[in-house]
Amino acid sequence: MRLTSETFHDYGFMPDETAFGLLGPGKQYVDGPNRNPHLAWSDLPKGTRSLALLNDDLDVPINLDTFNKEGQIVSYEQQRRVLCHWILVDLAPDSGPIRLGEFSDGLTVGGKPGPAAPRGTRQGINEYTGWLQNHPTMKGNYFGYDGPRPPWNDEIPHRYVFKLFALDVPRLAVEGIFEKPAAVAAMRGHVLATASITGLFKLNPVD
């Protein structure tokens, strides 16, 4: 089983086109194009009845004291955590590659609709939902894909892993609004194979 992309190579840099936030004047975030990358799969195992996709940033700093602060850096030595950017389930194995911008094209202020999504799929809420919960205008439920927006003063590029699961069920047993832990729990015992591809992204990391 393989997962590939025309948007970036494995461990290559993802383009600005995929970003939720970019660096504007005065080191302030500006909205990014926020388009999901192209993704294609091959060599699925026999008995695959649906696909699920998770996208995680592996490098979110736990300590936010230096996050985007002038004159300081987010050191590569800092402890990091995972933050989920996309949860997609019930994708038909024979439906063809995910097109660039098919599931997300632009940033939606105040949340994105869901869980119903193109091709009869469903999407969970990603962790921008919690990250922005106290923002006066951005707070809301963010379903589906929302791309990179790492701190501009980070020493390292962040790793964004797209992991595809081949499942032996046509529909994942989650209902209503769901998050990554619920999807992962529902997949247990139903995963036939997995494949992944990793993209890197940076805004202005310290040399």
C-alpha cells in the first residue's frame, strides 16, 4: 500500500498553497490559501471497503512562552506534541485521488461546516477547534483540513504526517461531531494496512 502526492514529495516542503496561516507585515499572521494537498493511493489490500485519513503536526511546542515572540526563539530542544489537522473517514477506495483543494479551499472564519463532506465522506473536527476557542472572531468548530500555521520563530520545520488507513468496513462507527480519538478507537480491529507521507513546513525558522 502506498500514499503519494503531486503537491509535495515525502519529507519535502509543502507549498504555501496548503497553509492555514502565512507571515505578513510586522510578523503577523495572514490567511493562507488553506488548500488540502493532492493525495493518491495504490496497492490497497484485498478486502478494503473504505479508507480513513489522519493528518498530524508532530512538532507543536508544549510551552508557549516563546511562541511568536520577538527576540526569542522556539528552540529545537523544546518538548513537542502532536496536533491533528485533518480527520477524513468513509472514503471509497475506488473513488480516485484526492484533488488539490477538493476538501478545503480557503480559510473559513468562525469554523468550517461538517461532518458531511464531498464524495459521501465525513470529517471530524481538527484541533484548530480547541486552539482558537478563545479567539473572538475565529472560534468555532473546524471540520476537515486546515493546514500549517507554525510559529514564525521556530528553529525547526514542522513535520505534517498524512496517514491513510485501509479498513474492512464501509462506514466507520462514529456518529455526529467526532474528533481524532473517537475515529482511532473505531478503527481498532478493522485496519488492513496503512501508508503515510510526510510534508515539512516553515514560516521563518531561525537559522
